[in-house]
Amino acid sequence: MDAALIRAVIKVESNFNPDAVSHAGALGLMQVLPQTAGDYGVDERQQLFDLATNIAVGTRHLKRLLLKYRNISRALSAYHAGEGNEAQFRRIGVFVETRKYTVLVIKYFQQYRQK
């Protein structure tokens, strides 16, 4: 995984705040949902506030989405809005918030790659 992409996701998801909690219940730097973390063997909600655990789970999840969709924009959309919603996007269009999210992550990704 490209470290610049992970850094860009962290920037947009939590602005580097390891204690971030979203309105949807996503936690930590990469804003991982506890249900998603469970898919990767992390069953304790509190573990998602551990920097290494959060980044490891978020990175594994994003990598799986990149392999599944083979398109960075679609993978980021699925990361942000959920895989179930990504399947619907092909028919009804991306949520405005998710579209903005994807554009912003890609913008930071490009900036971080240049450094």
C-alpha cells in the first residue's frame, strides 16, 4: 500500500485525530467502524483507538477494496459510504458527500506523493 494514500485517507477521515468518533460510530485515525474491524479480527471497540491497530485495520480494508474494485475512486467511495452503497452508486450516482470525500482524498494523495 502506498503510504501517501493512507496518509491522505487519515487526513480526510480524522485530520490526524486518533480520538476521532464519527456520527456513524467510526473510530480513530482511519475512522474504522467496529463491525468492519471485526472482519479483521479486532473485536474490542477500544482497540480502534490504538494507532497501530487502527491503521492496520483501515489499511487492510482499503487494500481489499482496491483489489475488489480495481479503481481508486470506487474503492474510496466504498471505504467512505460502505460496499453496499458502492454497488448502488453505479446505478444512481454517488452521494454528494462521498463524491467530495473521494476528490479530497485523491487531492491529498497527489500532494503527499510529491513530497
